[in-house]
Amino acid sequence: MIWWLNVISSSIILAVCLWAVLNPRVETRIVGTISLSGLGLFSALNILKPGFAGFFSDHSQTMANVSLATLALWCYVHYREYLRERGDDE
């Protein structure tokens, strides 16, 4: 049951990351593109668990968390820029 939950959630993460990176209307810039690509890549590795990937296959969940943390920081910085442009910066 847990394995299926992992596969479904990793598939959703992979689909959303692909959509965000490939959609020209979503402005991800460099850090966002790298973070989303990394998160999508490690989500795919988390689903497939290929033997040829070695270290990254064994620790794909940890690497996905690192990519997610980078993405969260990117979202925070991007949101602060948005507030600054609107004049709502505290």
C-alpha cells in the first residue's frame, strides 16, 4: 500500500514539475528551472529505482527533499519580489 502511495505521489510531482518547466507562461528563471528539474528527476528515480543510477537511486527521496527545499526558498524569494513590486513589502 505504501509503495503505491509513493508511486502515485511521485508521479503527480513529476507531472507538475514537467508542466511548470515546459509551460512558457510559467516564469521559473534559472533557480526555479533547476529545482523543478531536479525534483522531477528524483521523483522519476523514486518511481523506477533503476540499478544503474547507483547512489542517486538509493537516496532519491533525500535528493528530492533537497530539490524541494531549494524550490521552497525560490518561491519565498520570488514572492518577496512580487510584494516589493506591488509596494506591500513590510
